[in-house]
Amino acid sequence: MSKDDLKTKMEESINEWRKELVGLMSRSDSIPEHKKQGHLEEIKTLERKIEEAKVKATELNNSPDNQWESLKEGFNNAWDSLVNR
């Protein structure tokens, strides 16, 4: 996967998670009281995931193009780990 491909993949995932977060937040008022804690934890987890993804995307953008081959595996592994949480 090229650096540009990974950037695109990251942007798409972050946008998808943001949409998911908006949906979760919009349903907060309709969640039964006994399920609210779990719902709030799900929101917090997704917020952390988005923030971590934004940090990784910034790191990728700031990485030198001429060093991409040596950095590629680390970025791919970190991204896969984040996505699969």
C-alpha cells in the first residue's frame, strides 16, 4: 500500500467513525437509564479512537516521502491495530 493509499484509508475511516459518533450521540437521550453507562463508554471509546487516528494521520502526513518504505510496516500495523479495536 502506498503512502497516499494509507492516507485515503485513514481519512475514510476517521470520517466513518465521526458519522458513527454523531449517531451515537444523537441517540443518547433515548437510551434507557440502565444502558446509559455502556452507551457513554461506547461514545468515549470512539472519541479516543478518532483522536488516536488523527494523531496517526498527522504523523503520516509529516513523515518524509523518501522514508516511506522503512516506515510503512509500522504505520500499517499501528493502523490495523487501531481499526480492529
